[in-house]
Amino acid sequence: MAQKTNNGANLGFENQMWAAADKLRGHMDASEYKHVVLGLIFLKYISDAFQDKYEQLEATRDTEYTDPEDRDEYAAANIFWVPKEARWSKLQAGAKQPNIGKIVDDAMAAIEKENPKLKGVLPKDYGRSSLDKQRLGGLIDIISKIGLGDEASRSKDVLGRVYEYFLGRFAAAEGKGGGEFYTPQCVVKLLVEMIEPYSGRVYDPCCGSGGMFVQSERFVERHGGRLGDLAIYGQESNATTWRLAMMNLSIRGIDANLGGRNADSFFSDLHKDLRADFLLANPPFNMSDWGGERLRDDARWQYGAPPVNNANYAWIQHFIHHLAPRGVAGFVMANGSMSTNTTSEGEIRKGIIEADLVDCMIAMPGQLFYTTQIPVCLWFLARNKKNGKFRDRRKETLFIDSRNMGALVDRTHKDLSDEEIGKIAGTYHAWRGDKKAGKYADVAGFCKSATVDEIREHGYVLTPGRYVGAAEIEDDGVPFEEKMTALSVKLYGQFAEADRLEAVIKRNLEIMGYGE
């Protein structure tokens, strides 16, 4: 059985913070209080980082003639400048004041004014009457006890872990229809491990809170690369989620081009000329109101105009359009995308398969997402399957069925373990010819390398279950007759127990006067 994994922080104070934050939920919509809490966490982080640097400069003022009020010292260390009126100590001192909301808003505005990168990013509506100021003050008191931006905390990525923890909890709290800004960490990690973005341009046209970029940077660092080996491009249509992504990336020192504003990728492509080396995405599933009737003749629809009532194949073709000549893409899709023949979708999928773009398809376990119960799959596309880096795999596609993987982390949600992620990604790497991953072999019930002729025979359906078959059942050496005898004894015992219970129930009813 897969080991349970923890995709959030594990620092000892998360539950306390969540309990305080959750008290706000009764007074506002979940999508609102998410930004209240994450905005405060962000403010605490940049204030802590500033204060830590300030104290270092103060300590060397006499010997190295450093000035703790010199803005250039902070810019050189990639630390945001925090003016006096915005430092956390002022917020903490005013936590019990009735005007604490205005104090926070003024601090956010002052930080944006002094740091052009954050212009329009920070939430500034803490002073509104609907926000309970006593609970807001209590939240500030709790956050005050946690070091987030000092050097020791930064080395442990305390803030990053807290942020991921809260993003996951908010996604769960918002439930279906909310939290589309968050892709479960295990899914993001699998996508990144599969396509291995070591260096180059990474693109996500529906980037949510930026999790794909965070995991990509982590992948590079784990493999000896440097922060900055990746050039990051993203886009997000929801204004508040775009701000969330900007904060999420800023706290990690990730310099990303998110277009300067929120915008719809279909109607306002902010990276129109970009051809990405790596594309990672989790687009909204089955969007019916994406405005497709206004985009019938778009240049992106190389394999056919997608239906106006479902954006799945609009997203897929948008991804293909933005891939470099040797680019690879990994993205999440609803399972229906693998087999649908509705309107033009079947023909579009046929065109993509005949163009030999489909490198790998993975059927995922259920219950991974907080926001939908729709079964999902992962698509992996490669512009050039004979690119010199791996073996020539033209006219071949790998199918992986991972539906039996994962373990429940609560009553309704599953998670993939690191070992399971390694097994899936390792299978793909071995298949495409990475010598470090070992030799590939088909495994009944799990993986199968299929030719385009086989895919044609299946009517261009890409569902892994069609190809991998059933898992082989191990022979335990017990003769068939003995198994049947043991099963008969077990069933007889169950029937006998049922008869006994029926007799007891009947006797009790007679005693109560309900007998015949």
C-alpha cells in the first residue's frame, strides 16, 4: 500500500493558524478570507526578511560602515524594502485597535509604492466593515509568533511550506466550484518529474497560484541547477488569483513574466509569440462558456475548430501552438478528452495523433482533486520524438494506468506517494530511452507501448485501459479445488450467521408483541 504523504507544511503551528483563519469563514465567503490570510502571511514574510537584514546591517554599522536605512543594501540581497509605517511591529502593536484594518491597508499600499514589482498585487481591503476586526487582530497575534522571513526560516522554506499548506486547505474548504487556483502538489510534482524542465522557457497559460513554476524551480535546484535557469512565462484570467500567483512567486524569489495583468489566454494572449521548451498546465475542465463562438477561425486551431460548448480541445491546441520545435507539454485533462467524439473533438484528436504529437497518456487515480470529482488524466505531447536527446520513438505512444495507486489522506481525498511518482516517471523515462532509468518493458495492467496502428484500430481512443490490459494474477500454488472448498465453507458460515441473526430478530419482535 502507498505510504501517506504530506503535501503541506509540517511545522507544528499550522493547525493553530488554520483554526484562527477559519474563524473568519463565518463572516465572509471562503474565496475572500483566503486572500485576507495569505496577504497577512506575505506581509509578515517580507517584513521578517527586511528586519533580519536590517539587524545585520545595524550590527556592522561601526565596523563596515553599513547603513540599515540604505535601500540599495536590500535590493542587492533581493529583499523588498519595507518603509517604517509598514513593518510588522507596527501591525502587531495595533492588533487590538479598532482601526487595525486601516493600519494593514496602509502598510500594503506603502509597500506597493516602494516596490514597483508588487504594484497592484497586494490585497488592500482589510478596512472594510464586513471584516471582523477582533478576529483580524487575533490572526495577526498568531502570525506574529511565527518566523517566516528571517534567514533560518528562509533556509527551511518555512513560508513556502506554510503557503502550500494554506493553499491546499483553502481549496478543500471552498470545495467544488472553488479553489481552481490550486493543483494538488503530487499532481504538479508528477508533471514536472515527467518532462524534466532543467533549463529553458516554461509556460503555463492558466497558471492559477503558480504551483507549476514553484515545482519546476525546485526540480532544477534538486538536480544541481540554479534558480534562474528557467525563464518563466504565465497567464491567469482571474484577477485575485493572478495576485495570489504574483505573491507566491515573489516570496520565493522567482522572477516570472505573468504578463503584467490578468487576462484570458484565448482572447488576450499576453505571450502570443512565445514558443516554450516546456509547457505545464491544469486548465479548467469542460468550460462551456469560453466564448468559442467568437473564435471560429483562430490560427491556433490547426487540427480543427473546437466546439463552442467545451474548451478542452481549445486548450490542447493552444498548448500545441505555443510549443517550440523540440518542446514538450504535460497537462491535466478530464478523462472524457481521451475518447470523446462529440462534434469536432474526435477529428481534432485524430489529427493530433496522426501528427505524432502524443508521447504518453496516464490515467490518474480518483479523489486527487479538492475541486472536482471528474476523473482526470495526464497528456504528454512532444513536438519532435526524434530530437537526439532520447531514442527515436516516432509512431509510438506510452500508456500508463495508475488508477490503482494513491492512498487516502482523509475521508475523501487521495495522494500519490513519492515512490509512486518515481515509478510512473521512471517508466516513462525508461521508455523514451533515458539510460539512467533502466530498461523498459510492458507490464500488464500498468503500462504498454503502442504503435499508431494500434491506436487507429481503437478508433483513436487514448484511454490507457484499452491498451494496458488486465494485471496478471500471481499463482499462489493452492489447487483450484481447495480454493473452491474454502470459499464454500466461508459462504456457508456467512449464511449460517445470517440465519442465526434472523432468528434472534424474530424472537425479539415476538417478545415485543410484533410476532405473528
